[in-house]
Amino acid sequence: MKFAKICAVLGAAMLVSGCMGSKVDKTVDRGIDSKHLSQLQAGIWVDPNGCDHWIIDDGAEGYLSQRLDKYGKPVCSGTAPPNVATGSFKRGSSVSDPI
């Protein structure tokens, strides 16, 4: 009985440790025309609440990240109406949008 408990605990520990394996650098585009995201042009999408999100569209994939101030609070600049994207967020891509 004690052996079974030890095996169960070790098995669970191995499963959890597998979740903490290699980390993926999410600042790199791994699509067809792979490049670092800093080489692409970002735009702003305004959510339904009026807050800004950085967006990048490289034609095959899209990226979105909430725009935050230096204190970690959402930026709601009013740069566009809700649900509108602005800027040259498709610039820097050599892939046409398949849709």
C-alpha cells in the first residue's frame, strides 16, 4: 500500500514537472514569413469598453496584447470608436491574407 502511494506521488510530480518544461519566446513570429514581431507594424484596436489593444496582422496570423500604462492599468485613449482598428497593423508582412 505504501509503495502504491509513493508511485502515485512520484507519477503526479512527473506530470506537473512536464508542464514547466521549455518556454516559448512569444515575441517571435513562427509562421510562413518568420521574423521578430518588432519588425512588424503595430496598430490599435479599441475594445467594446473603449480601451486600447496593440494588434499586428502578418497575413496568416494575428497578434493582440492589451495596451497598459507604466502602472499596469489599461489605456483607454479614445483614438477610435469601440470595435475599430486603426494604424498600419498589416505593414511589414509579405504574406497576403488568405481570407
